[in-house]
Amino acid sequence: MKVETQTFRGYGKRKELTAQTAVECRFAQDVATVLTSACSAVLMGADAGNGEVRYYGKALFSIVYEDSERRVCRAERGVEWSAVVKDDFVFPALTARAQVACENISVRREGASIYMTALLGCDISLYGEQSFDYLSGGDLIVRREPVKVLTCHLVSGAAEADDEFETEFITDILQHVETVNVTSIVTETGILRVEGDVNLAVLALKEGAGLVSFERLVPFRLEIPCEAATYGASAEAEVAVVSANLRANSDEEKNKCLLTCDLALTLSGCVYEEVEVDAVTDAFSSTSQSTLVFSTCESAGVGDTVVLTERISGKCALSAPVDFSDNFQAVTLARAEAELVRSERGKTVDGVAMSTLLVVGADGMHRGIELSLPFSVNVDAADAKVKVHVLGMSARQRQEGEIEAEATLKISLQERRKISARLVASAEEGELLPVCDSAVSVYIPRAGDGLWELAKSLKKPPEEVAASNPDMQFPIQPGQRVIVYRKRSV
């Protein structure tokens, strides 16, 4: 029995890994009370080796604190870091793409020093050659079907974004944090276009040691050349802020301040191409028994991206008590943790919005209080990657000791897509089939079978079965009969 096979070779996402690493920084300033702490992590690279992925980058730590003389001050420190995640699947020919984010920050005092520890979470995607064997022809009677396979084309690029806006009069910028919200990923012929905005959150010092916080959305647009990009192709992209430069030009007479922001952005993305393979999904021989060997081709990609806007409000959990003697000054470092879950209401995005509330007590001392506001939002999604950004979070105290907060959520859902198909990779010939020499045979088929299943049971080509039974309806109905006539030579 003659069998012909082919090998498909493409490039795709082979595996995803997650990892965490802790990065620490020391501040030696005269710190009486830490009010806020933040960490911005920038990934510089990721390399695949034998059984491991090494990823590395920089972290910028910043604190706003009150010193022993009750002055509000700021401090920043930069730290280089590297980490390794182990996995037996990894080998040097793979390309590693990673995204890193600060998941948690802890602050502790040891003697006269303040130590900040940031827990950095990293999502790593490994790309490489994907291949599978499939039957392409030979002496067998085969069922051919087009099988779809997603192949990847990696892209990267860089851009700059800037903005200029006016605020109330400030004397110093204490802290600023940037979060990226991608709102649109579009492919056209030869181009990947990504649009969104950077939410710039600023904590500043006013005249008289007062604090103020404000936010600004800085739009961006990146167009990256990609030869494989076609109109409407699916794609994913991650945009990160590599550096942010803020300059303030204050005008005391007008009681205004002109803020200029310059951002350096990097993009890491992937454009998916859908390839059709004319493969054999089933086969049989009309003369002998045959044993089929199957292979499974699997490929992963993404679908559409949906961005939702949701307004939330409610009572917050507090890290420390408050009362009516506290003077609320600013809400800063708004962020969220969320995941897609299945509930009685269907699929929901459940999480918690967090921020730091800065207050001045009756004793004139500043304090930072962590707020946590849970939320649950109904969404129409089967399986998606979830990102939530918090905009414009505010807080008030209607009843003593209770904080009510409001915030706007930007929820991004990018559909995960997986394609899997079972193909005939090869076949082995077995014993010859017994020859029926009767002139007429009556076969009772199984209800629900199609033409292929019937032909396979009769060991005859589908077109021959259809030609000899022109009145047969498919799928087969209960009670139908198939009569096979055989010509006999005298």
C-alpha cells in the first residue's frame, strides 16, 4: 500500500510561563512616616536557554514621606534586576517575549533606613517553529478537509508621546506613575497600528505643604511595519513606558502651572496569519485492513479586543481608621487587580480597585491610608485576557469612620483563540479484506451517519456509494436500507 505524507512547518506560540521575583531598594533619608510608595518596572530583555528563561530590567522606586520636621519630601532610587524561571520545555531556539508588572509593594524600617520590596510578576510567551506530519495521498480512500493553523509574525517598535497641560499652582512634583491602556489594535496591508492612552497620575506639593493629585490621559499612536500584516488579521500588542520626563513651569501671578510630559514607549506585538492546510482527517482501504496513525496540530492566537467603561462606587476597606478630624488632601496610585470568573450571572470580571488616600490629622501630621473597593462587572466573554485600569478615583467620608469611593474602570478583554485538529499522519496496511461473491447485499446503516461513514462501512469510495443510492438521504434516517449490487462474470 502506497502512502504519501507531508510536513507542515510554521512559527507559533509554543508555551506560556508565569514567574515572580522580588526586588529590593534601600532609602537612607530622614523618614518619619512613609505616605506613599510606588515602583515602575521596565523590562530590558528576555533570553531562552537550556531549560530556563532569563529576564532582566530596571526598577524605579519612589517614596513620598514626612520627615522628622513634618516636611513632605520625596525620594527616588533605581535598581537593576535579573531573574530566571526554570522549565524543561525551554531551549535556545525559542524566542522569549515577556511583560513585567509590579504586583505588590511592602515597606519596612530597619534602624534609620527604609527598605522597599517590590514583587514583580512576569508573563512570558515562547515562540518557535511548530510542525506536524500529515497524510497527503496514496492508495487509500481519503477524506480531505481544510484545516486552519495560526502562524505568528513577531513585531516590535518604539515611539514617543508628549503632552502639555495647565494645572493649579504647584511648588514640586512628588510622584508620578504611568499606566498604559491599549484601546485599538488594527492590521492593514503591511502595517500594525496600535492606539491608546497613557494615564499619567501625578502627586504634587502645593504652597503651604498641601497635597494635590490629578490625572491626565496622554494619547499615543504607533504604526509598525509588518510584511505579514493583512487587512483584518488578528494581532496582539503590549505597550510599555520606558521613561517619563515631567517639567513644571509655574506662574505665581496667575496661580497656574504649565506641565510638559515627554514619554518614551516601546511596543512588543504579534500578528497572526491564518493558514489552510489541505489535510486528510480520515482514511480507509477498500482491499485491506488499515491502521491509522493520527497527529494533532494545535495553534494559539487572539481574537477581538473589547474595551468597556464602567462606573463603580461603594464603601471601602481601610488599612487604618479615619474620623472627621482628618482632612482629606489627595487620592493617588489608583490601580486594580481583576480576573475573569464564571458565576451565577454568567461571566464576570471580579476584582478590587485600590488607591492611597492622603490625609492630615488634627495633630498636623500626614498619613497614607490604603483604600480597597471591590467590584464585579458582567461581561460577554468566553475566555479572554483581562486588564483593568482605574481612572479618577475619589473618596469622601459621609459617616465618621467610613469611606465611600467612586472610580471609573477601563476594562479591556482580548479573546484567547485556540485551534486544534486531528489529522492522519500515516497508515499501515493489515490483512486483506474477505471478498464477498454474492450478487446482492443488504446493509442496514446506523441512523445519523453521513456519506463518509457509510462509505467507510461499505469499504467503497463515497462517490460510488452516492451514485448507486441516488435516493439516499443524509444524515441517514432510521429504517433506511442500502442495497449493494455486484456484477458477476460467467
